[in-house]
Amino acid sequence: MDTRQYIYNLEDIDVIASKVLEQLNSKVVLFNGNMGAGKTTLVKALLKAMKSEDSVTSPTFSIVNEYQIPNDSVYHFDFYRIEDIEEAYNFGIEDYFATNHWLFIEWSERVASLIPDDVCIVDISIESPIKRALKLTIDTNQLTETM
């Protein structure tokens, strides 16, 4: 495993999103952090960096939102409201994991037993009202080149 850490002001989120995107080596990305830490805000910035023209919103109530990027799709999940694993099966979570599309997942601990092994993990914590700390963890066993 390789870990990269960044401290950033919210106004610089587009720069951080581009740096994170350059380093991802899995299309399954878990976003961890307390409520209000900026998980969805970072997802919005990542989708912008991925050239999506869609309006990005939190999938808290819909559980999953789909966004288009050039030549691919991104599924953004928010499992905050999931009470048990059966709810995830009811909306077909296994079908999403069987695709080769991007999967951005917030509150993944609520469906931990379903998460594949090859993921990148983004941990966000609040340093101040305008500053965040981000830790990116990638599986170096999957790298084909040195970063």
C-alpha cells in the first residue's frame, strides 16, 4: 500500500482533485470522512476533472447517481441511509460492481462485505472551516509503473 497526504484549502479543491485522479489505479474509490468533511465536494471536483458536464448532487436520498464522462460512466453511491446489506442487494449493488465503470462510494463501511479488494481509499478530515486533510491510499501491488 502507498499513502499520499495533502493539506488543502477548499478553494484549491480542483488542483487536489486533479492530483488524486492522476494517481488512482482502481476505478473503485472509497471516500471516508465525517459528515460535512467534503466527500461529495471532492467527488464534484473529480467529475469536473474527468470532463463530466453533468450537475453533480449528493446521492444521499437516491443512494446512487449516474454521471457521464467521455467514453465512460461514474456511479456515485452514498450508503449513509442503508440500514443493512439486504437494502444494497435490493437495488442491485452486485450489478454495479460487475461493471467496468467508475464507482465512487461514500459510507462504504455500511456495505463493507461487498466492497472488492482492489480499491483506492480517500480519507478526508476537517482541519478548519476552510482547510482539509486528505489521505489517498492506493494498492501498490496493482501499479504497472512507478509513481
